[in-house]
Amino acid sequence: MANSLLIIEDDAAFGRELKRHFAGRGWDVDLATRLAEARKAVLEDKHDPLVIIADMSLPDGNALDLLEEARAAKAPGEWILFTGYGSVPDSVRALRLGAYDFIEKPCPIARLELVVAGARRSGLAQRRLRFQGADGSRRYTPQSYIGRSAITERTRQMIAKLAQVPFSALIIGGETGTGKGLVARILHHSGPRADGPMVEVNCAALPRELLESQLFGHEAGAFTGAKGRHRGYMEQAHEGTLFLDEIAEMDLELQTKLLTVLEDRRLRRLGAEKTIDIDVQIIAASNHSLDERVRDGRFRSDLFHRLSVFRLELPPLRDRLDDLEELVTALIDEYNARSGRRVRRVPAEAYRAMRDYDWPGNVRELRNVVERAVLLADGEVFPVEWMQLGHGTGRARRGPDVDGDRLIIPLDGSMALDEMDSYIIRTALERTGYNVTAAARALGTTRETLRYRVQKYQLMDGRGKEADRVDDPANAPPPSPAADEAPIG
């Protein structure tokens, strides 16, 4: 069952009471009163309990010894350890072995329920990662990087070579949509850490404070709303791989903390007193040039050099057009299977249109084109009319555009969400002479919200005092009605 609980407790009465309590709350509970009995359940019978509550001191041994054996055997389960007395060496050893929590008796049942609930969530997450890892080992091989062009073959050979070595860090570069996430999964599932977890984090998707607690974890009470312990992404990726996508968007202060953790191979959860040993392989990716970010002071040079053990640059689709036929065939098969369609033939006209297109969104855009065409196909022929490349122009739009009082934002995968946000704000600032108050009014937002995003995207860089001057409503000319009322669409 999903809610499987093993209680290891030599006090038979207390053990039965715990079993009755948690069984009444939907848990499938097993009770062991001796270490030998527990060892049989965890290591031999392979019960794979989701959560294990264990008394530290048992008649025939120490539960920490069993925890160490379970970790060496990669047996799943989150461990909560009980003790009747406080022991600093034991608590340090418990945390080093990855115990979820270490609590003293007597413990209020309400607190124990809260700890067990947190351990259950963490155990389910680890179980999902384990199942995904087993499936990924079959799905993600160097051959998953499809294509027969010379540049693709060279890239595939480099991926295969990197997958054979136990690197500590690697940077994957390339334009948006070139397959950086796919390559990261290939490197993990085909590499020496394939049996460990792979945790993926989009650094641009979370605000700075939330990203810090998600990366490094936190203890209960570390900040407002932190009701329980949270094991961060780095801790969850122990003995596996942490994929940091869009790392260029990470806050500079947070980059400093990440560098310290990578150098020391230890981390401290927010609000914690003790550090935890970690062993994590880092794969970082960015569609921005990290070299340029370092020169501009927007990315720490020491972190950049720490991550640059290896660097892999993925080619854009326009440089590997000879791969189109193989890629399109694979994508058609995928969407036929998903949608029940039966597209079998791609006209030469479709391939000619694809070769004449610039593919600003790369393989991600190609995926969208094929999905749309397959879903709207009436028979076995790939419908050219539904490809809609470049909005009917046959060429790629090189980015967003301004049409009078409107903005045109491409939804073809060529721009990330943050890029759209930054472009809209920059355009509004330019139209109002970099008057933040007027730009906020034009965008229908508050001045504080806009200032936060201006700082986030560093849109005032290089303007110095002039930027401060025009930001003052008293010094700035009033915006024209057209600027205030211009719809952004």
C-alpha cells in the first residue's frame, strides 16, 4: 500500500498503541519488537515501508546500525528515530545517514502525526523519483538525441563520452528549445549515478526566497509559514543529479550560497544548527551566454568556473536541418500514439517549407508544429496547411515586434516567459522616457511591482543618475495619452 508504516519498538504496549493509532488513520502498519525482526522486514522480506518509526535503543542492538545497512542496500523509506535520552553523537550520525527526524521520548502524539505526515510526503516523492529513474534508464540513452547530420553525430558522441565519466559539474548551453533538458536526463540515466535520483529545478520559475528554501531545505519555524521540516532539492538529489535549468536567472546572493555548498559538499537547512553531507552531481543549463553574464557582473565568476568542469553547447535546429526527416518521423509516431491519429506520409512540400524556415524555437517549436498538424490531420497525409510556419511568411520572426500601440509577442516557443515579461516592460519604459510611474500606469500595475521587475531584469543598467532622475515623477514630463492608454497585446 502507499501508506505503509513500520514501527520498531521494544516496548510492546507502546508499540501496539502506536500501531492502533496509525492503523485507524489509514496506514498499513507492521510492528517489530527486536532489531533482528526489523532487519528481516527491511532488508530480507523487502516490505519497502514508506515510513519507519524506530526506537533507537533495542534489546539486540542500535537502530542506527540498521539504518546504515538500509542506506547501503539503497532500501527506500523515511526514518524517524526515537530515543529516551538526548545524545549528540547519535543525532549527528542519524542526520548524516539521512534520517528524516530525530526526536526524544515522550513525544506528543499530535507532534508525531505532523512529523509522520511530512515523512510520508517526502517518502512518496522519493518513490516517484525511484520509479522515474527506472523508467528513465530505458528511455534516455545517447541515441535519444535524434539526428543523422554531422553536427548531431558529434554532439551525440560527446554526450555518450560524458555519460561514462563521474563528472561533478557540467554546463549545457544553447538556444531555447534545443533540448537541454533531454540531454541532462540522458547524462543522468546513462551515467554512473543512474540508480540515484534526478531532481530538476527551473531557477527562473521561483522567486529568490522560495528558491532558497526549496534548494537548501528548512526546519520548522525557520520563517513564517514553515510548519514542518522540508528536505531541499539538493538533499533530495543526494547520490544523484541536480539539474539547474535557467541558472543565469539565479540571484547573486543565492549563487554565493550554492558555491559554498558545492565547495564544502555540505549544506545547512534554513533555521538548522547542524550541517548535512551531500554528494550531488550538478548539471546547469542556460539559454543565455554565461560568459557574457560573468563579464557584466550578473553571474559569479567563481561559480561559473566551478560549474565549468565540462561544457556542452547544443546546436540550433537551423544548423542541423538534415535531421528534420528523422525528427519529424519520431514526433509523428509519438503524437499518433497519443491521439489515435494515423498520419503516415509527409509531402515533399512540407519538408521544403521546414528547410526554408529559421526555427527560432528550435526542436521545441518543431514539436509544436508536428503536434498541431497531426491533431488536425484528416487522414494519413501530414497537412501542410496547418504547419503555419512564421505566421504564413515562410520565414521566422526574429523576435517580438511593435505594431503601433500594440506589442506582438511570438507564441512559437522562441521566447521564454521571462523574456516576454522583460520585453513588455522595456518597451513600456522606452515609450515613457524611462518614467517608472508612467510605465506602471500604462501597464496597469503598481509602481512597486514594476520597480521590482525593473531591478530583476536590470532594465535601468547603464543609465545611472539619469535613470533616477526620470524615475522621479516631479522631474519627468507627463506621458502622452497614447503611451498611457496604449493596450499591450
